[in-house]
Amino acid sequence: MVLAAHPNPTAPVLSHFSLEGKTALVTGGSRGIGLEVVRGLLEAGASVGFTYSSTTPDEIAALTQALSSENGGRRGLPRGQAAAHVMKARNKTRGSIIFTASVSGILVNVPQTQAAYNASKAGLIHLAKSLAVEWTDFARVNCVSPGFIATEMLDVHPKAWRDKWFSMIPGARLCLAPELKGSYVYLASDASSYMTGANLVVDGGYTLP
């Protein structure tokens, strides 16, 4: 098994982040973090498909039109495909698979109890590490583990919990979802050509104390 080499490592550094000519698939790409990932990949030049489950057809139509307008006619298209099988079937494919895990996969959150959720995220991180070894020939596999992100998901939790979490963030603020898209572009691009099996933590320092 051989990890694919960077096609031109001596090129100017900003070109390493370009996704021109690349095709990406984002699961859960119609809202929240997933939508910002779609935007980031489009802005970097990729053609992007995305899956969704609960967004209405009218909302999807409006979203695809907005994405097209924002990105010079390139659109994020709602669709699905078994991406790893496609990568494996194509000789010399230099794929990049990025899982969204969580800081919950590397620590125990308080004050809530959520052992099942934490275990699932820890399992996802280790799955990425394992696949990084098993799929070296055709893809790099990495994780992004966000901390507390300012999305609608936080609003369903009790205020006492949220106050506790926010008091534990050294960065003293929530992360805006668009602040994450650069991490995904980095891991999808040749800028991270020698990076596989990594877990990129983006948490404002939450996991440090």
C-alpha cells in the first residue's frame, strides 16, 4: 500500500488548496455544518453533491439556486453515491474522506450524561484511523472534531447546560459554522497530502484544560 504523493509539492502554496477538477460528496449538506462544508468546497473549485433527509424539496431548490449564484454557476447538487467504492474502482484515484466526529469522542462531557453519543463519536474517530490504514491505496481518511458550534442543535438543550459548557471554553465564544469550512477544504485538498488517520480538533481550546 502506497499513499499517493502530492502532484506538485513545489507549486505556490495557495494552489495546494485548490479543488478545481475535483468532485465531492457531503452527507447532511443542506444545513448547519454540512451546508458550510458544501459552500467551502464549492468556493475552492470542486463540483459538490450532497445528501439530506429532512429538508423539503422547495427548500432544496432554493438552496441549490443560492449556491449556484454564490459560486459562479457551480452548484451543490442533492444526490447520493457509495463514494469509497468509486474511489477504489478507479485506478490512481487520490480520494479524501473526511468524517465529522466531535470533541465528545475524546473527552466526557459534563454536566449531561451521554455515554452512547460519546462512544459513537469515539468509534467514528477510530474508524477513520483504521480505514486510513486499510484504504491507503486509494484514499486518505481523516476526521474533524468540532467543539461547540453556533447551530440550532444547541438551542434544544437546557440553559444550565449551555452556561456550563460556555464557561469551559478558553476561547470564550462559540464557533460560527462557516469558521469550520477551511478545515474541510484543507483535508480535502493537496495541502494535506501526507495527512491521513488524523483527528483535527476545532474547539476554541475546550479540550485543553
